Amino acid sequence: MNPELAFRVAKELQLSRKSVDAVLSLLEEDATIPFIARYRKEATGSLDEEVILSIKERYTRLEELETRKAAILSSLRERDLLTAELEAKINAAVTMTSLEDAYLPYRPKRKTRASDAAAKGLLPLAERILEQKGLIPEEIAGRFVSEEKGVSSADEALKGARDIIAERISENGEARSRIRLLFGRKGRIKSAVSRGKEEEGTNFRDYFNWEEPAAPAPSHRILAMFRGEKEKFLSLSILPPEEEALRILKKLFVTGGSADSRIVEESVIDGYRRLLAPSMETELRNALKKKADREAISVFARNVREMLLAPPLGPKNILAVDPGFRTGCKFVCLDRQGKLLHHGVIFPHPPKRDEDGSAAIIRAAVEKYQIEAAAIGNGTAGRETERFFKKIGLPSSVIITMVNESGASVYSASEIARREFPDHDITVRGAVSIGRRLLDPLAELVKIDPKSIGVGQYQHDVDQKELKNALETVVESCVHAVGVDLNTASPELLSFVSGITAGMASQIVNYRETNGPFPTRRELLKVPRLGPKTFEQSAGFLRVTGGPEPLDASAVHPERYTLVEKMASDLDCSVEELLKNAEKRKEIDTSRYVSGDVGLPTLADIMKELEKPGRDPRDTFEVFSFREGVEKIEDLASGMELDGVVTNTTSFGVFVDIGVHQDGLVHKKHLPSKTPAELHPGQKIRVSVLEVDLERKRIALSMKNKGKGKKS
């Protein structure tokens, strides 16, 4: 850890130096962020995962800055260009942009018009003109005419001098700083349809003639326009008023009105248009893209979190259906742990429409496998299948509910699915995924690339590395918030647990399959190559229920078992009694157990766990049904009020499934508080239909004067 960088991180993030040092030290020891946030609160001052991640990211960026400084200084020394003034300027740079600006005039370049002119010996001429002492350019330029160097006339010499001056202006640190500020404040993004693309590019017609200030433009519009440009349907420019830029540069570089000053003025115009403006436009584009990516990824990550933390139905015998018309409805029967017991296909819909035969098959499967709930995918034929199930006389105790099947097809064709079900085709695997999502959404969705869950927008346009990192962080956070059953978790779920790699997750499952269920957490240490460090990082997030150690079912870390045993001993009872007896727990004075490495934050967490060991933070599952008789977009009418489920939130509104195979949009202007972030995927809400565009299959909805629904 670099103490100077740690100090800067603490100052920039307005955190205590002690907390930042503790976080960085723990990260250097390979502690994971979830572990640090949950089990090292005394060291960090109870910093949460988000702040710890900010410390890590900021420190990493500062390290990258220092590494770049060292590389630049080394390059300058090797080329004998480093002066004391330049070294001080480089060392003083606090951002990568200011550092690169300082280095730009000295960076090795490919051949340019200016370098070509300098090679012809025209640098002294350019410097004389820049002095603007009233000389006559043509007279002094004549001295630089040289057939040997390739300068055939005074005009050619002056042209080369202009190129040198233009490049020098474009690389001047102050000029770049001021023009960069102008681009940020007054840059306007303009888009126009590419010639001949009017018909082909109709998806982008909103941007065929569009202009707005660039800096405040919302992320979805930036990403849409950039996509249109990438696909060659749109042409874009992002520039401020040119006259303002030239006024700034002339004030910096033109000091008089003589002939040599006019040469400098011409060079200013050329340098701005040819070099500086394109450079600043690229910078602004990158900045806008980065900002739009960050906002889009943030929305996407928030949506994924809500999907992962959707309420589980819990252990039930499930009949799951992947609906279809022509190819039939594939169904599977799963036991309470999600194990596949049976699979088949029914044809209740056209063209076969064998309702009686299909009903008999389903009723028999429900009875044989003691089915407690039917999970029906919400894709093609979903509503029709739901209606069929509700009319075939299933026991009233059987829950019938729709399940979001986004990504099920991705899972069914994946290596994970082939490994789980090598003897079954993708239709069976897809139905299993739908059923398991009802049992436990988190355990099943971690097997799917989060980008395929269906809650993002422009996810293929944003920085893929940043998106991957953000989504992995979200998945890990959700897994750690819920906890993982060590004896039922898949390798994919285990691989998201703190300290456990994908390879180690497979080792754990192999050990479990060979030796039977883990009786305790401590048994993990018998897994080949699973050492004390991995155990320390992971154990608190793993659960073992029904074993000899009652605390194994809780989030109390094994390193604190002795402390809990001391509490129980002081009350003359067992740990098991302490977990069951609220009156006993009230007698505990936590201040008595404060020690060098255990403070009140950890003790407070332990007391919460003793109250509700291994509590699941997710909400309780509630059955939801769409309105009967509204199954396709043609069934909708303006003014109709419907219950729906939020499927996606964006910066401009929320998309809602109202059961017609086409999500409707509640634009933010039709939200009660115009804040889409207050809603989340999976939330049940009531909406009214504003408008239906059958041709474009677009549904406009409103929540004005409607309830937001309860969190689910």
C-alpha cells in the first residue's frame, strides 16, 4: 500500500485515514469486499460494500496514474527531453487528462505536417512568427528557401510554419484546458439521417434531425444516437459554437495586428478546425459515452438486483411449463429441491387443440408428483396456457402463477445446462429453469449471464468490461445478502461466495456428492485445496441446517462461535437455548463482550442473528394474476385499468407486463413522482391504458392517480 495514495483516497472520499488504510490492507491480504463489509466492521468503521468498492476503485486509478507518470518520465529521460520544470509539471498532474496534456508536445508522433515542416528546418521561422514583433513574413521566409531541404519558395516556407504553429496551438496545455471547458459547457450534439437511409433506419427516426446540449443529454438518447451512428443510419457531430472557440484561442495566441500576427491568426483557425476541435470532440464523445454507460449500467445493475432478490416460493413440488402453440407446451415435474422427476408435452392450443387429453395428462402428473404449484412461462402462449390450467379442475391448493422466462433459452443451450441435464434437450432444460425460478430466483438466475435476464437497455452498447464487473458485483452482493445452503447449492451459486473460485466450487460439490451432506461448516476444511483463508472468507456466508452446530445455520462467523458460547455459558444455558429463548437474549449485556477485535458493531450483528438465525432478507412470495379476457394487444382499449408487473426500469420510464405479450411503457411524465428508480422489476402496480399503436405494437400507460403497489 502506498501511504501517499491512501491519504489522497481518504481526502477525496472524505473518509478517515484509519478506515481507508484498514480497507486497503485487508484487500492486500486478499480479503473480499463482502467479507470486509460484514465481518471487519471494527477495522473499517462499519463501511458498507459500496464505499469499500469506491476506495478500491479510486486507489487503483491513482496507482494507474502513478504508473503512467513513471513511464512518461522514463521516456522523456531516454530521449533527453526531461527538464526540471517539465518533471515538476508531470509530477503535479492529478488526473490522467492533465498528465497527457502535459506530455502531448513531447509524445513520439507519427509523421505529421508539422513534423515534416520541422524536418525541413522551418521551426525557427515558426518561432520568429509566433513572437509577433512586426516582421514581414515573406521577407524572413525567403531565408528558409532551400532546394536541398525541399523548400522551393517563401510561400512553401510560410505554409510549413503555419503547420508548426497550428500543431503547437493544438497541443498547448492552457488552450486545451479552455477549449475542453467550452466543449463541456456549450457543446451541442447534432444528429442527421445518413443519405439514403431514411427507410432502412426508421428505428432511429426520432434522431433524423435532432439537436440538444450534449452535457445534460440523458444516457438513453446518447446511446441511441451512438448506436445509430455505428450502424451508419445517423451522422453525428458534437461541437460548441466555432466563433467562441476561435475567440478564446485568438485571445491566447494573437497579440497584434501586423502581418506576422495575421499568419498566427490563420494558424489558430487551421489548428482549431483540423487538430484541436476533432481532438476535443473525441474527448467529449468518450466522456459522454462513459457517463451514459455509467448511468445505463447503474440502472441495469439495480434491475438485476431486484430480479435476483425476487421473493422465492420456497420448497414446493413444482410443475413448470414452457408454453408453445405449434410445438406444444413442454412441462416438467420437480421435487422441493428442484430435482427433475418427470417431463412431457401437451397440446392444448391450436393447431392440435387437444384440451381433454392435455388436461388428463396434467391432472395425473399433479396427483402423482403431489404438485403444489404450477409455474407457467410468460412467453408465447403463456396467457393462453395460464387460462387452460385454471379451467381444468386442479385442486384449489395448487398455486398457478406466471414466471418471467427471460434468459431461460440462453440457460437451456448453455454448457451449465448440458452438464446438469446431459440426457435431455433444450425444451426440457428451459422448463426446468422456469420451475426453479419460482422455487428460488437467485439460485437459478446466477446460472445465466445477467445481460440475458431481460432487464437492461443498450446492454450491448455499453463498455462490456465495466458492465461485467458491475453485474458480478451485484450478483455477489445478492448472494451474500441471502446466504447459500452449502448442501444444496449448485457450483454456479457457490462460485459467487466470497473467496470461492469456480474451480473450488466444483471441488466442494464433488466432495459433497462423494461424502454426503456437510454436517458442519468446519467440514469444508476437508475439501482438497480449500485452505484456512478460503474458509475464513466464505464460511460466514454458507449455511448448514439441521447439523450439530446450530450457529452453522446463521450468519455468525465461525471465528465468533467461542464468543456466543461464552454468552450462553454466562447465562447458564446452551447456544441452542439462547437461539430459542428471547428472554435469555434480553439478559445479554453486549458491552461486557467488547474486546480488542470485537466491538459493538459486530456484537449488534451477532445479536440480530441470534434473534433470527439465517433470516432471508427477501420479501414473501405473493401470487399474481393478470386480468381475465385481456391476453393480446388487440384486447386493450384506452382508459382500461389493469394490474401489471414491472419488467424493466429506465431513465425515461418503466416497462410493464400487462399480460398481452407486449410490454407497455409508463413514461416518467406519467409516473406519480416522475422517478422511475422508485419502481423495480417484479413489482406489482396498477396502470391505465393511454394509447395503443397496433402498427408499431406500442402501448402507452399511465400510473397517475394509481397506487405504486407494494414492494415484492
